[in-house]
Amino acid sequence: MTEVAQTPSIGKDDEEPGNPGGELRRRQNGREPDLAPHYLHRPAADQQVRLSVIVPTRDEAENIPALLSRLGPALAPLHAEIIVVDDSEDDTPAVLARHAADAPVAVRLLHRPPSARTGGLSGAVVLGARHARGEWILVMDADLQHPPESAGMLAGIALRHDVDVVVGTRYAGEGSNEGLGGAAREATSSWATRLAKSLFPRRLNTITDPMSGLFAFRRTAVDLDRVNPIGFKVLLELLIRHPGARVAEVAYEMAPRHAGHSKASVREGLTFLRHLWRLRSQRLVGQMREGPAATRDRLRELGRMIAFGLVGLSGLVVNTAALWFFYEPANLHHLLGAALATQLSTAWNFVLVDALIYRRNRQGALAGRAGRFFLLNNLLLLLRLPMLQALVWAGVGILTANALTLVALFLVRFLVNDRVIYAWGSTGRRDPVRMLVNLEAPEAAATPSRKRYQYLKYRYDVAGVVTIGSQIMLPELEFFRAQWIADSDVDIAVRVSDVGGRGPRRRAAMTEYANQSVLRYEEHLGRLGANFRIQLGSPIDIQVGPLLARSPHVVYTNIIEALLRFVLVSRGHMLLHSACVSLNGVGVMLSALTDTGKTATVLRLLRDHGGLFLSDDMTLISPDGVATCFPKPLTISAHTLRAVQAQDLTPAEWRRLQFQSRLHSKGGRSLALTLSRFNLPIMGINAITQRLVPPPKYSVDRLVPCRIGTTTQVEELFIIERGTPRISDLGQAETLERMIQNTDDAYGFPPFRYLAPAITIGEQGYGQLRQREREILTGFLSQVRSRVVASDRFGWADEIPRLLREERGEPATTQTAVLPAWPRWSGALAPSGARA
């Protein structure tokens, strides 16, 4: 048997970058002795650890063999380690040492002596997390109620999703808590969950199982010095202390305990209640201290306090009149009368406060706000009644005494309402969309309606790399129209169908059915909402709801282009957020953050200097430095109008363009991104808006006289910025990061951040596709000179041609190059517009 040290010092194995022993000792803060885990087993191929699995144990010797035999294979592909933090009095360490040698992953043991077992299970988890080597930490029980196979799948999902916490849930999708072993324990668990969610309605609003013991978190997203959990509920503490953490849930079925008996008891229940009280009271104190910092905000708070006081005066009249009625005509005891009068005045005040003072700050359900408002006033009533009785004993009249107690607590009522119940813009807002992964659930596609045909009316061939068939026209891809492609030969198929449940839902949800490669996004309005379903496979099948079908721009931008991006990556190309033109035979690429002025620069380059147009928004690139045209219609924003010189636009189109360009410019986009942080059907709002006011999109040759090229060898890359005029070279590594950042910025609108991490093309997951994308871009940039050009007067269209002329010694001439052949179709089906 391997010897297990009781109080070892931190050795060489723990002196790793990012978690050195000295830092560990400092971070203990006196809560734990200087303990460190020792290896019981270390595989010969010592790979970098990505995942650390923390398993707290206490007298689990009977479960250890089955746990390791099942957990090891589930973790083997994930570059994982197992850290067992043991508080046992039985021979659990010895059993663990005997069976660790057969595990395919590293196994480490930290045995805490009785004097060091502070915090119980929670303290063990935190201590183990401090010694973890992985970027992700997964927590699970040793009794096999958390099936190791489900834990392994949860970990795999965590490693590829762009979130901070992944929760194993028993209360969503196909999750089940039947393994708790009895109706009493199931009821207790459900009650505890509801109690926690009611006490923290904002911080737990998208989480169905905040009490779960199976969860994973990104180590960099959690500050272990901020958490000090007690009892069993570690996850609850993490979620409350880190309100900004992005959370996804994975449904799993809780299994019966394998052996031994549960550690749950009445004592643990009381510990849980004490834990909840501590978290709630600390959060309340923190909210009360979060006063406004800016002078303007303090003045606004003062204005709300005055308005709250005026409402309170009207409530005082209601309360006094009700107390007089209960005390005089009804002849009730004055304390009972005061309690009844408080209920009436509370209802009166709530209606006015909710409808007038905080109508823009209302969050959550009306019943929830009302419940918290009544709870506050009744808690204060418990303080008022002794004060009221004391004043009556002192000879003060009952009505006067009642009014004095109400006025005395006015400031407390206002501060709790303003900073707690109606807190606006509180830090760390949870993502409004619920993310759920179902591991086992069958998810059948909707049966095709007899009212809808299945024929793909519109076909597109994107540069000979990807083919798309759609029942709705996609204006962004009209350049690539290729009707000769067979319906059955497309790579991506887009059809209209009824997606989602029939009834409304409280919030939008992205559901991934992991075993079937199915993704489903549903918003609040049931089948009337902006819903879609994606079956990843060959072909990729996309079903969009009727609302989305009426807004093809939203379908393309928010769904199809996200998939097209990664399909192209899997085939050796990248869809790069950039513009590309050819000036005097020189391939020039422009990149910028959204709404910097890239489109206006492209139009001016074509208008004033001639050239061939390849793209404005997205460019198809390959590792050899070649850019292929991707001529989507140009979106004309407000600052782009000055570059438009189109004689073909009618006066009515010009008038519409003035309005459209402002709605669909940076201001409109910023407003939409702001709204997306709230629990709103943002994709449906976007679809309706763009249906009522279509984005101002025009083909480039309708805006300025120009010709469209096909491919070019890019020699020059200019990243344009606003600011003090300057020109500077940019290294390849920095250029790579800037181009990735600019491309990601173009995909910032929902639901991309929920959809993309779940995409798998062939055998490549999201992480692999992103890595391949970087490799393609690295190869492309190795062929290109990169520079930053800053201007404070939108002067990039003058500066860039000047630079090219000076460096190449060319005269100031316009483009005379011959348009290359595109597309290179052959045979009878070649389109009439193609040039040989």
C-alpha cells in the first residue's frame, strides 16, 4: 500500500506555474492546515491536465472500486486527474491506493486529519480545488449517485462550451432525482431548491438545480478566496458569490446510492438553513451599501426618494383611516388593527410604487415583486408593533403613535426597495437564456406539415466549397445562386417548420441533444416565436419557425452564417470579417471593428481610385494568402451615406435610406445588444424590426460604378482605426489576435454565443474548429504585410492608395485590370452572366 501522509508539506509536484506552493499557503488564510495531495498513481505519459475531478469522501471504502473502474475510462480522453479529498475513519485511503494503479488517469489523495476537517464536504471541495492543476474543476460524489459516465459527459461539454459553470441538473430536460431514494428526500430536495431560488431570484433565475452536487467550473472564473461554504451546498455558494458567471446545465438521472449510507441528516439540514441565512444576510448588507457613486446617480436616487415619500404619505392616509376603522367602529385591539391596516396600505403603496416610480426598473414577475414588497413591510411591522405599544403606554394616541412608527422606518423601506427589490443594473447579471444539454433525450424533428412543401426552391454554391439549399430566398447569397445543384446534394438545407412547444415559456432556451447532434433554440412565444432547430450531420438540416422565415436576413446572419463559418473551416477555408479590393492589381484587405468606417472606405476606394470589388463584410480566405470574393449586399449605416454616389436610387429610396441607415447603424446595434442582456425575446424582436424596417442593403455596383473580381493574392492588410493619425507595422502574432477579435465581434449578437460551442462538424468540435480557424488565418497572414492606419477624419480611402503608390512607384491611375472569370462553370448549365 502507498503511504498516505497526514500533514505533508507542499512538495515539488505542487510547485507548478499558476498554482505554486507559496501561493497555496498564502491562499489558505488560516482556514486549513498546510496540506497537499500525494500521487497514488501517475500514468507514464504525463500529459498536461485540462480537468481536475474533486471527489470528497468520508467512509466510502465500499464505493471506491466501482467508482474508479467507471470514472477512469470516462475521463481518459479528457486529459484529467482525480483528486480525492478524504475525511474517512475507515480504510478508504487503503482501498483507494490499491485500485488507483489500474486507473487510466492520475489519482491523487489528500487525507485530512480530524483537526483539519473544517467546512465539512464544502471545505474538502475548496481545499481540493486549490490544489487542482486543470483549467476546469469538476465536483462529484463518491457514492455513484452521480453516474461517472454522466460526469464524464458533463466534463466534456464543459471543456468545449464558452461558459464558466456547468451544472448537472435533475430538474430540467430528461433529468431525474429518483436516485434520492424515497418521496420524503425528493420532497425535501425540491423544497430546499425552491427556498434557495426564492431568496435569490435574480442570481438563480436561469438555474433549475442550484443545490446540485455534480457540477464543473472554470478555475479562472471562480475566486476561491471569496467562497467559504459550509455543509454540502458548494455550488450554491459559487453561484451566489459569482453572479456574472455564465452557466449551462446538463440533464442527468441521479442513480441510487451504490453502497453505504447517506450522510444527510437533520443536522445537515440545519447547517443548510444557516448557510442560506448567512448568504442572504451578507448579500442584503452588500446591496444596502451599494450606493450610487456618480453625482448624477445620487441626484436620481434623491428624486426617487422624494417620489417614494409622496407615495408613502398617501399610504399613511390609507393606513390611518384603516386603523381608525378597525380600532373604533370594529372595536379590534389596536395591535391587530395596526397589522390589518398595514396590509391595506402595503397593497396601496405597492401599486403606486410599481406603476409609477419603478416602472422602468421592474424585473421578474409581478407576483415576485409583490411578495418581496409585502415581506419587507411585514418584517418591519414586527419592529413597529413593540414601538407602537411602548408609545401607547407612554400616553401617545393610537393614531399618532402609529404614524410616528411608520415615519421612523421610512428610510429603511426606501433603501430596501431602491437597492434590493428594484435594484437596477445590478452587477453580474445572469445570461437570460437558459442553456441545457440533454444526454439521453430523444428529440424528433417536427412532422412536415401538409401545408408546406419540402422542395428547396433556392440553391447556392459558395465558391465551390459549400452548397446551400433553402425554402426562403437568402439575399446575402444571391451572388452564389446555383439552381443546377440537385436538391439532394446540398451541404446545408433550410426549411420552414413548426419549431418549439405550443405554449409560451418564461425565458428563451438553447437545448442541445448531445447524443443526436441536435440543437434547438426557443423563445418566449411558443411556436409563434423566433425558434429554430438544427440537425448536425450530412447534410446539416435547419428548420426555422414561420416568424424567422419572414425575415431572411436574420435567418442568414444569426443562423446560417454561423454554421457556414465552421463548415468552411472544416474544409480548409476561413470566413474572415474583412473587406477586400484589388487596386492596380494589388490585393488589399481592410479590417476594423464593427461600424468603424470600413464600408465607406471601400466605396470611396472604388469610386475615386477604381479597382475590383471582392467583399465588404466577409472574405473567404485560404492559408496560401488567396482571398475569394464574398460579395454580400452592403449595409449602409449613417456615416456611410457620404460615400454613396448612386444615380440609380429613387428619391423614395433615398428618403428611406436616411431612416434605415440610422436604425441599422452602431446606435441601433448597441441598443439591440443591450436589450439582449434582459429576459426578452430578442431574436423575435430583431426579426419583427427587420421585417417592418428592412436593413438598407444594396449591391455594391448600384452604389458606385465598379466591377466584381473573383480571387486575389492579398499583399497588404490594413487595420483601420479612429484616432490620432498614424501608420504603424503590426507583427503577425498581434495581427492574428486582432483579426480573430474583429471576426468574433461580428458574431456578437445572440444566439451565436449559445449556438457555436455546440457545433460539431464531422468529428471536429467547437474547440478544434476554432484552433483550425487560427491555423488557416496564420497561414494566410504569413503571406501578407499588416499595418494599422488611424485617422481622425475618415481619411483611409486617401491614405491607403497614397501608400501603395509611394511604395511601388506607380502613377496615380485608376484600375484597368481585366475581370477574371467567375464562376468557372462549364457545360450547358453555365449561367449566362459567366465570362469564359
